[in-house]
Amino acid sequence: MKKNIYFGLLLILGFIAFVSLPSCKTSLEVREKSGSVLWSENCSRCHYSPDPEDYNDAQWEVIVLHMRVRSSLTEEEAEKITKFLQDSN
Amino acid sequence: MKTKNILATFLTFSSLSLNLAFAQEDNPKPFEKTSLSGVTKNVIIGYAYSDFMISPKSDVKTNFTRVGFSPTMIWKLGEKLFFESQVEFYTDSGDLNTQVEYAKLSFIVNKYMTVGMGKMLTPFGLYTERIEAPFIEKLPNSPLGFKHVEGSPNIGPICPEMGFDVRGGFQIGNGKMNYVLYVANGAELNEGLLEPKLAGALEYENFFDNNSKKSFGGRIGILPLSNSSLEIGGSWCIGEVGKAKSSYEHLNSKAYSFDVTYHKTLRNIKSMVDFKAQINYLLVDKATYINEEGDPYSFENKSDIYYLRLSIRPALVKNPYLRRTEFLARYNVANLAKDALWGGEYIRLDLGVSYWLSLRTGIRLAYEVGELVGGKESNAILVRFVTGF
């Protein structure tokens, strides 16, 4: 059992190191994505998104935080999506 | 000893992270004022649905089977503190059921890590945590074996669990990666004393633990494409499942899962295409149980369940009705430990149509046909009217 846990952890760390080798930096293309593009790409993987006008600024702030935690969005994505929704309502 | 090692690893990990977080608090970001600024903010979202079923082979051929309402309360308690809870109200066979689906307090340690504790949707595979909610699931039923049904074995953690998790997401080049590690009460072994037919089956609704050993699990998700259209995930969960001081006390279980999601708008066919698949494997140590006649028996306790779902929505065509229609097909298989009293191979095909009245409200219709291999067949037409709010 203990061996399994350590072996599992070792595999995960090895995998993270492997995929991190090519580049740990966010590419320019990704960094330049707008909030609307990130909103469209990320939210629709699981569900269709409500209209930005459905909620006010404070509500969007809380809802996007909820989704950031639930679907492990990056901080940068969550900030851009929140700003887009607040600017569009 | 094993539990101590796991807890020690988590505590060390968490304390290091908390130190980092408090260091960050010393230099907080300037708070951006908005017209609705305020430290504490909350919102109630959720969903409601109503189900209807036509089952030609049943004595009751048509039935309004279930209605459900699940308010989800989310509180942002500060810049780093966050609480979320969902309460479920639903009728099943005419009885009103209520339950706390999840209630978890989370702390954002830094941009790469959030820790949380409480009753949580188990991050094992993608279905339970992200797809299972009726307004997200585009068919009116769940994949075979992926939703907890009272009196049925759970093949992997498919129910909410009590525990603690560490999670986060980060960019790697053009792609992304996300992770969750968790400790939970884990599964409870059905010894078959009260229900001999379920001997050897696991149930993950173990809200007051049956032993001192915690289960340890997690999920790693990779999104290799820059447009986040593809996500591939791998999950695991290991732990002891027997009741403390019983002869099954040291029985181990190992569950593994692999999931794939692909979502893309294909302009050449003017449609949005969505593909999802998940497979769960469960292995429980071999043990001896007593059958209904009082005779001992044992079996290889290995099971797996999987589903593949494809949906196409011609969202870019001119016809406004067709644009709101989504066509779905899902193939489901459950291979349950063949020599268990609850064992057997089940196959089910679901064909459905979902019509979106708005982006959050839909009418779903599906025809499901299933069979126990070598046994009886069943079919039904299901209708669900659902909204997310």
C-alpha cells in the first residue's frame, strides 16, 4: 500500500517534470487571449454559459471564483473572464 | 502508519503553502473598487428539473417520476476565503428527499493552489464533479453506473465524500494542466450481513467513517491544445474499506479512472461537437462472504464501468430551431464482478435530443435500450425539463 502511494506520487512528479520541460512559460498567443475567448473556450467544455447580463458585477465575481475552484482555471483566466463578464453586463 | 504518512505529507504540504499565503497577505494587492464592492459577496445559483418516463415493459407504463430543486449558495468571504454549498430537494417514488450534496470551505493559498475541506464532489474522473448536475448533463439520464443508486454497488467514488483536497491549475507552454489531491473517509465495504446479495460491494457514501484509515486519491488533467478543446485526465483512489475490528478490516480497494473530453466548433459542418468518455476500474481484495443459504463463498472482486458520449449541435446553421437542437448518443457498459451475487455485464445505449429554449433551459428526450448480457432487456423513453439559474 505504502509502496503504491509513493510510486503513484513519483509517477505524477515525473510526469509533471516531463511535460514542463519544453516550456514553463505561457506562450504569447495564450497570454494575449481576451476574456471573451477564454470564456468561450473554457466554460463550454462542460456547459453553455449564461448571458453576461444575467448577473451583476459582484455576482459574476463570486460565480467565476466558484468555477475557478471547481474546474481548476488558472488565476489569469479567471481574472480575464470576470472582467469580460463585468464589462459585458 | 500508512494514514499517518499520508496525513504527514498533506500537513507538511499545507503548512508550507499557508506560510506562503500569509506572506502574500502582508503585501495585499490594492483592492479594486467597483460600484458593488464589499468584502463579503454571495450569490444563489442552482437548477430545477422534472422527469417523465414511458416504460413499455413495466406495469406502470407512463410516470412522472421525479422533480428536483437544488439551490447552490456561494459565499466569497474575503479575497482568499470561499464557501460553497448545494442542498438537494427531490421526490423519488413520491417521497421528499433532502440532502446536502456538498458543503466545502476553500482557501486560496496562491495562484497555483487552493485547499478545501468539507463534503465535496469527489474529484475522481470528470463526470461526478463537472458533468453530473442535471442542467449540465445533456441527456435526461446518467451514464450506467456513474450515479449512485441505493442498493447498487459503486464502481469507484461516484458520490460526494467527506474530506480535504488540494487543487489548482497552471499554464504549461501552450497547454494547461490541473491537479487535485484528496484525502477522504473512503468507501465502506458491504459485508453482506443485512443484504447478502450486496456482499463485497462498495459504497462511497461513508459520511461517518467505518474505520480509521482514510482513502487517498486525486486527478491529473492535461489540456495539451492552446484552445483548451481537449482534456485528458487520469484519477486514482486507494484505501482500506472494511469496518474497524471486523475480519474485513484490512481489505484494500484500488480505483482508477481515465477520462477524455473534446469540444470544438467545426465550421465546415456548422456544428459544435462534443465528445466525452470515462472508464472506472475498481479492484477490491479477495475475501470470503456468506450467501443467503449460509454458505461461504469468495470471488474476484474486479469491476469496471465506462461510457462514450457524442453530441452534435448545428449551432451555425440558419434555421433557428435546428440551431437550438442537440443530437446525442451514449454507449454505456458495466462489467460487474462476474461471480458476485450483484455481478454481470450490462450494456445500454442512449439516443437523445436536447432542445435549448435558452442557454440555460432545455427539454431533453432520450430513448434508452439496455440488457443484462444473457438476461433480460429493458427500454424506456425519458423526458426531462430542466433549467439552471
